[in-house]
Amino acid sequence: MNEELELFTKAIKFASNEQYLDAVQEFDTIINKFPKSNLADDAIYNIGLCYFNMHQLDVAITHFNKIIKEYPEATIHSPNKNEEGKTAAKALLGIFNCYFIQNKIDDAKKIIEQLSTYDNNSFIIINNTKHTFKKIAGETLKSLS
């Protein structure tokens, strides 16, 4: 296993154990040492997710936006093959979730519109069923009704 994949695996383990600051540190190491790596966008996404889980939603949004701006064509790294598509679409779902939690529903609706760009080619598989990130956001919004 190469160094960047070892760092990524270690960071994921930290995040899985809710050791978010340690995970952020490892993900940052990947970004700094391997900025052109196929894992750099996934590292930034996971930093955003760590901050989301620590309820630092504005910091999470900053990281999710960084993916959209700096890695718009990057693809999701999914060792389990349960996700596919652009990391930017997954980042938009992250932003949607932040806005939803902050009760910024109008902003969340704008994100759903942006997710239309990725509608069929960026998704997660749950119980052998394909769910686009747009569909997940839409269903979350419908839960308010």
C-alpha cells in the first residue's frame, strides 16, 4: 500500500472512531503531501464531513465548496464500490445537509437545483438500490412536510 492510501485509511479509521481532529490532521497531510493525488478531493470532503459531525457547519461548508471550486471533475474514491460519480456532487449534498440543519431551507432548495447537473451519474447504493444525491436531498426536504 502506498503512503497516501495508508494515510487515508488511517484517517478514515480515526473518523470512524469519532476522533475527528486526528482524522482532519491525517487528511490535511494527504492534501499537503499529495495535492494532485486522486485522494486529495476525497480528503477535503472527509475534512468537511468531520467538521459536519463536530457541528461546525460553516467550516464544513467551506471545505465542501473547496471541492466544487478546485476539484470539479474529481471522482469519488469508494473502496466498497457503493458510491459513484463526482465528488463535487457529494460535496453539494454535504452543503445541503448543513443548510438543512441550519434551517436555511431556501438555500437548501438552491443546492437541490445544482444537484440536477449530476442527477443520474452521481449516486450511492443503499440496499442494492441506486439513490442519486439529488434524490436523497429531495427526500430529506420532503420530510419537513
